[in-house]
Amino acid sequence: MPYDNRDAAPDSTRPALLEHLLAQWRFIALACITALSLAAVAALVLPNKYTAVSRVVIDPPAGSDPRSATVVSPIYLESLRSYEFYATSDDLFLRAANKFGLRRGSEPIEKLKDSVLKVDIPRSTKVLEISVRWKEPKIAHALALYLAEETVRLSQSVGRAGEADLTSEFERQVAEARARLARADSAALVMAKKGSMDRMKQQLETDEQLRGKLKQFYLAEGESSDPSSRLLMERYRKQLDGLEGEIGALAKQLAEFAAANTAVEAERGAAQAALKTADTQLAEARLAQGYRGERLRMLDPGIVPERPSSPNVPLMFAVALLGALVLAAGWVLLAATPAASPRSLAYGTRNERGDEEEREGGRPAAWGTSPRERLRK
């Protein structure tokens, strides 16, 4: 059957509940004292642990525009969280654990790292905080400082490795350009030993002039009626034929030499241009080393903690007291509430006896009894 709003307790019963709660102050006080005693025992039993913090600042690339340093986007700040993996490196923490003797027995290194190390970049900052929690304050500080210094070194080594890969590629290109230029110079030297193009051109011009003169002599003897002219013409003809062959061979040789020399000079010019470009790129890469990525440097090495960070005694007492008050008050109020049958609880109604008590007395008769008597009823 539906729940009847008339079954709700009237507002006049609230002072009665408060009076009943105040009447059971001894029970509530006993619960609070017990909870505080347990918290005190726990504070004495739990070992003290100290938290040391070292801070590393992430500087922007040295080659960046200083005016852009004031404009930092949330995406850039989020990308800086990748440096957290430098400080939380398993290999780095394992070396630190072995150095400071943190590991006991066969405890997994992952579990030890989760309980000891905490690395975080606070929101909207460029500061990497490395927190170490350990039972000895000096070891906690030394471990935090060691991890911070090794994080800076690891970042620098990774940056240098990337720059070395880039410069090694440019160095390889420079070496190839130098070898190419050396081959072009060797080819030019070979061409120079074969002869000079100017000398070959001068020889060709001389032969052509001689050929012209022989033709003039040949024509002049042909016009003469002297019997000896025929012999001279025959001699000139033989000289012209031989000279024509020499001129043709020399012209062919000059053309081949000119083509080969042009190819050698073009290859030498291309090799020189490639070498100049590679040298420029290598110089720029070497000049820009250390200016590309962010730079990590120590900001705050931290101090040896003087007060333990755990257990937090005030917080333990506050939680114990608050929990005891809530539970004790809830138990007292629950014990003071009129009993309900299973059927009435299932359908949200009260039994007829409770309704009669509310109509006649204004409040149940059980409210005037103690929790122990209420339970016996």
C-alpha cells in the first residue's frame, strides 16, 4: 500500500529527540573517549615518516623569443608533464634504492617506488616537485636531492643525444660532399694533364690558316702554264689532304675535350655548392646545440625535514572524534525510534499500534525509555 504522509512524526517530537540525545551524553562521551584512545594508540604504534621535497625548474629553450615567455598556453604546460617520467624512471629509482639501501628483502621495486616517491608539476607552473617519504629524514632529503640531480643530468644527456644524432647526420653529409669534391678535383686534374683547351684551339686555328694558304697556292699554280706547276699542285693536294685529316681529328678531339671538361667543371661546381650547404647546416646545428629543447636546472634542493609528515596526529584525532560523534549519535537516535514491523518497513507504513500511540499521546511511549530498555521491548 502507498506510504501515508500522516505517519511522519510531528515537528513537536524533535525537541524530544534532542532531549533524549542529551540524556545519553555519557554513552556519546564514552564512544568519543574510546575513539580518541584508539587514535592515540595508532599514532604511537605507526612509525614516523618524513617528507623531503626538491624542486627543479623547467626553463624554455634558450633560443626562443623572450617575448613569448609570458605567453604560456595550457597545452604547453601540459606537455611539460612528460618530464615527470624522467624523475619516475624505474632504472633511476633502482639505482637510488641500491645506493641508499632502501630495499629490504624481496620487496618489488615498483611497490617501494609507489610508497616512497611522488613526482608532480603543480598546476600552471613550470616547476617539477620531487617528494620522497621515508622514515629517516636525512635519507629522505638525500634521496630527493639525488633524484632531482639525476633528473637534470638525464634530461641533459637525452638532449645531447638528440643533438648528436642531428649533427652526426650533417657531418656525414659534409664528408660525402668533401669526397665528391675530391673526385671532381681529380677528374679536373686528369683533364688538365691531357691538354689545354686553349692550346688545342690555337693549334686548330693555325692548321686552318695553313690550309687556307695551301689552297691559295694550289689555285695559283693551276692558273700557271708552266710544266712544273702540275708537280707543285700535286704536292699541294697531298698536303691539303693530310691537313684536312689533321684538322678533322683535332676538331673532334677538341669537341670531346670540351664536353668532358664542361661535365667535370659542372660536377666540381655542384660538389662545391653541396659542401658549402653542408658546412653551413653543420655550423648552424652546432651553434644551436642546447637551444632547442627545455632546460632543467635545480631550483630548490630542499632541507632535511624536522617534523614528520605521517602519521598526522591532529587529523587522526579529528577524524576519530567526528566519527565517534556521528556513530554514537546515530545509534542513540536509532535506538530511540519506535519499532516497526517487517511488513510496515516493506510498504512504508506503520502498524496500527504505532498510529494509535501517536494519536493518543502525541509521541510513542517507547521514547521515554533508555536504549537498553528499548531493545528489551
